[in-house]
Amino acid sequence: MKVRTKLILGFSVIVVLLWGIGWFAITSFGNLNSQFSAVEDTVLPGTLAMKDVENNANKTYDETMAYILTDDTQAREAAFLYLSRLQEILDSYFTQVATDTEKLQADLAMATKITDFNFSLEALIQQKDDGVDPDELLRRNQITSMPSLLALQQEVSTRIDLYTEELTSIKTDFNKTYKRSQQALYFSIGLMTLLAIIGATIITRSIVRPLHALHKGTEIIAEGNLECKLGTKAKDEIGQLSRAFDQMTQSLNSSMTSIDSLNSEIAERKKLEKQIQKQVEELKLANDKLMELDKMKDTFLSTVSHELRTPLTSIKSFAEILLTYDEDRDTQREFLTIINDESDRLTKLINDFLDLSKIEAGRMQWETVELSLTPVIKQAINITQAIAKEKTLEVSFTETPNLPNVFCDKDRLVQVVTNLLSNAIKFNPESGEITVKTEVVAEKGKQDSSMVVASVSDSGIGIAPEDFGAVFEKFKQVGDTLTDKPKGTGLGLPISKEIIEHYGGEIWVESQLRKGSTFFFSLPVAKRIEESEMPEPHEEEEVVEVIKNKKGKKILVVDDEENIRIFLSHEFKRKGYTVFVAANGKEALDMARKQHPDLITLDVQMPDISGFDVTSVLKNDNDTKDIPILILSVIEDKDRAYKLGVNDYMTKPVDNEELLNKVNQLISKNRKNILIVDDDKSLVKSVRYHLERRGYLVSAAYDGMQLWK
Amino acid sequence: MIEKKHPDLILLDIMMPVIDGFEVIKTLKADPDTASIRIVLMTGIEIDGGRVKALSIGATDLINKGDNFNKLYETVDNILMDEVSV
């Protein structure tokens, strides 16, 4: 129901009630009025008429009496006047037709009494006129007029009593009606008030309640809760308003939800943007890195080609000189030496370069073993001894007792130490000092992760602090490149860095300009292997076997150092060999030719004739060229030795067991037949030469088909 | 030639005209007379997994010509000495 309808209904109810009360009041007043009219119409005129009748009758009687007694004519006229008045009253009174029978009879009785009275008095007056004696008249009066007057008076009084009685009953009725009306009025007023209150309450409720709910709803929504729903079922304007409100809330809610999702979408997008930004930055970084790498590659390539071209130029120019001019033998030899050295440098450069590429590409094959740094350093010192001696440099090495082992590829580690040493030698002034040290550095609180640190110090030109990092970069020789400085590949330190880092170590340099540099490298200590776990060498068994096979074999030991001769003789004799000794090159050549031993062990550094020269002579003599030669030297110069035809090479200090094994192998070697198959004729020639020098029988084929011809 | 000389070891280049080293090694290993001959393959270029391939088809070793030739000689020595001690 609409609010307007409700209000109209409310007002209508009140109006109806008002009408009801009004009608009731009017009716009640009508009642009262009619009762009042009854009094006015009947009781009041009746009573007055009775009084009038009594009055006139009395006056008529009095005047008549006066006339009789005094004969006054005036009295007689007055008596007639009153009589006529009485007659008038009677006429007027009875013109009104009585409605009910009782009243009619009463009226008739009244009229009879009045008529009787009139007649008696008229008769009396007539008799007086006739002159009848007053006393007689009085007596007669006593008989006729008096009783009629009395009867009239009585009748009047009765009638008045009757009227009074009626009046009383009317009064009672009136009072009754009045009271009833009053009560009814009070009741209606009360009822109306009650109905008005109830109606007002109902209407107010039906209007206010939803309004209140609406108010609450707005408050809830104002607090931000959009889930609020009024759910009003009312059909009025407020209901519509509530529904509209609900709808609004719902759409607000859904828009909020969509805003939420939009927000999260925006957040997502922002995150994505950030990610993209990050990726872009990463890409940029990667791109920068690539550009840098590209630049580095260019630099690298130009450096490489430069580095390659330099020795090549020397080789080519000296080769050209040799081909063009007939130089004397010494000059030729000098030039050939240069060509050879430059070739070596070129080879080393290419090898270093390949090594580095392999390591960087992760294709290096590492032969990891557990080893001690001490023998490695000794070996490196031996290898570099030749170049150290050229500059009369001392290399001092302080051994650390019980140095823990590390895991590394032995050859690579030797390469690292050799690199550091040869650098130190190269950059040290003549008569300088080079110190090699080892120590164990324990990491704080971690006994297991201690490192073995080796250092190589020189007293050379030193390195500026800003170049500490650069020395480990490819093709970087720090300092002024134009000055005459020792030549190198510039790859030694980068390779060393890669090797050490591959084994979890670090390599670094500390230096002061013009005061010298110290290169350090560290390697993690290998887990100690208990003594008992070390494999027991099966020496005895092998010795028996060796004696069986090698009985009667002859070994010539050549060394200028007597102690070494004694030691080697002792060792070889113990294994069942026959031993000859020579203290110098000349003796060695004589002995070799005379005894034709099965093996010669040869020192390199000897007075007058060196070990290499001895080798050269023996390998060029058909009688002795098949005798295997094992070089035992502190100098590492395998290349030269193998070129001369040396069969094997060991650097001092020598591991006894290894030496005996080598000797065993060399002695038991028969002349083996080797076939080379290669289409590169110069290579075949070179390899064939070397193999023949090493005591093999060599044949060659230049393609596969030749094999079956 | 192969029958006449009966070599203890063959140094065999891989990249050759007419038939390459791999072909030669297959032929040699297929013939019972020559199957026992040790073969060291030589290559001028680095081949990925070349060593494994070489060993799998019956070669004793693979040598890179770019390496120091001393390595070649050492390899030859080792192979032929092995034979003695066996």
C-alpha cells in the first residue's frame, strides 16, 4: 500500500469516527428535544389552562356572591366576564382534538364540570335578577353552585396532579436519555482515540520501519560493507526506495568487485611490467655483456693474430734467408735455432690458446688425483731451472713438512706452478731471488675447509695495484707495452686462473712497483686418507718377476755426480741388472761402444760433453742407435731430448719405483714395427724420423688403399 | 703391404682421400689376420667425442695432431711396452 493511501485511509477512519460521534450526538439531542417539546406542547399549556380555569371559576363565584349580597351591577358584569372567559378557555381547550381515549374522557369530564359550573352560576344570577331573596339564594347556592365549584376545583387539582406526574416522568426520561448520551459520547470518544492511536501506530510503523532499515543500510554501506541487503517486501514508496537501494548497493558492489578485479589486474599488469622492465634490464645487461664480449673477441682475435704473426714472421724471414743465401754453417745453425725457438713459441701459444678455449668451453678433460703440492713444485722448479740458470737466478723452495694433499690434475698443476715460476724468472732482474713457499691456511672455525696456499715471490719490476686483476686476463701484459720486455703468450696466467678455479681454489697477486710481486694460489685441502688405507706396494712380487726377465741385462749409468752413480748402481744391482758406470760424456761414449748395454741412463749437465751431445752421437751411430737412452736430469727439456732420439726422460728427483718400472720397460722393448698411414707427406717424414730415433722400425703409406697392395 | 710388414702398430690418419681412417680401421678389424694390430688414429681437427668413437670402433687411442708430438711418441711407447709386459 502506498504511503499516500495509508495516510488517506488513516484520515478517512478518523473522519468516519467523527461522523459517527456526531450522528450519535445529534440523535441524542433530538431525543432530548422531543421530550422537551412534549413538555412544552402538553404539560405546560395543560397546567396553565387548569390554573386559568380554577382562577376564572373562583373569580366568577366571588363576583356572583358579591352581586347576590350587594346587588352591585358591576359585580354582575364582572361575573359574566369571567364566565365568558371560562367559556373561551373551554372552547380553545377543546378545539385541540385529544388523541388517546383516556385523555378524551378526562377532557370530556372537565368540560362537563365547567359547563355545570357555568349553568349553576348563570342560574343563580338569573334568580337574583328575578328578585329572589339573597338568603334563599345563598341556600340555593349551597345546594347547586357550591358543589359544582368544588367539583371543578377538584377536577382541576386532579388534572394538575396528572400533569405534574407526567412532568416528573418526562424529567426522569430526560435524565435517563441525557446520561445515556453522555456515556455513549464518552465511549465513542474513547473508542475513536484508541482507533486513532492504533491506526496511527500501524501507519507510522509501516512507514517508519522500512525508513529505519534504509537508514541502517546506508550506515552499513557508509562503513564500506557492500554485502548489506535490505530485502524489504513492502510495496509502498519506501519499499520501492529500499529495492532501489538494494539494487544500487548490488550494482555498487558489483562495480566494486569489478574495480577490485580491475585493481588486481592493474597490480598484475604492474608486476608484469616490472618483470618486463627487469627482463629488459637483464637483456640490456646481457646485451652490454655480449657487446663487451664481442669487443673482447675482436680484441682477442686481433691480439691472437698479432701474437701468431710475430713468431711466424721470424720463422718465415729466417727460412727465406736460409733458402736464399749460402750462409756458413754456424750462421745457419743460429738461424735454425731461432726458427726452432719461434716455432716452439708458436706451438705453445696455440696450445695455450686451445687449452684456454677448452677450459672455457668446459671440454677440458681433467684427470683429478689426490696429490701433494711439494713434488709438483719441485717438478716445476726443475722444468724452469734451465731458464733460471740463464739469468743466474736462485729459486729457493722451503718445504712444509706434512703438507696436506689436494685434489688436482697433476699435469695442470705443474703447468700452473711452471707458469708462475717462468713469469717470476722472466720479470726478475739478473741475480735476483725467487722464493716458493707453501702453507696451510685454516678457514675460521672450519677445520675441514682449510686451504693449501702456495706462493711464488720475485724481486722483479712489480705490478701496479690497478693491474692486479688485469694480469689474469687474456693477452694482457701490464705496463708499457712498448718497452722491451720478456715475450710471453699472455695466456699463462688466465689458464692458471681457470685451472685453480676449476679445483675450487683462488689465484691472486700482491705486489709493489719496482719491489717485486708475489703470486698466490690456494687449493682446498683434500680429505685426509688414513695411512692404513694407502695401497701397499707389491714390490717384492714385482722384483722377483723383474729378476726373472731381466737377468743378465746391462745398464750403463752416466752421471758426473758420484753419489747419484752409487745410488743408481745400487738400485739396479738390487734388481738383478749388470751395471756399468761413466762419470763424463767421453767415458760414456767409450763404454757404450765397448759394452753395448741394453740401456743407458744419462745425465744432461756434465762437464765437456753434455748428455744431449752424447745422445746425438750415439743415435747417429748405427752400432749404438738402437740402445735405449733414459735421461735423468734436473732440467726439463724433453722437447730437445726427444728430437735427439732419447727414448725416455725423467726429471730428478726421481721416484725410485717409477724409475725401475721405466727401466724395465725400456730394456724389454724389442724392435717394434710401426706403420704410418697419412696423406701428409711432411708429417709422415717427421714422425718417421722421430720414431726411428726411438728405436722403432717404421714404414709408411700415403693412403688407405696402399695397405693392401 | 700389410701382410708383408705385419706391423705391431699403425698410426692412421682419419682424413684421407679415397678411403678415410674409419673405413681402414673397419676393414682391418674385419680381417682376422689384421684384427689384432694396434691402431692409433690421428686427427688434424678436434672431433667431439672423437676419442670415444675411435675406441668404440677398435682403435687403441686417438691423437690430436695439434698436440705436441711428444705425446704421440709417449703414446706409442706406452702401447708397445704394454704389449711386452703382457
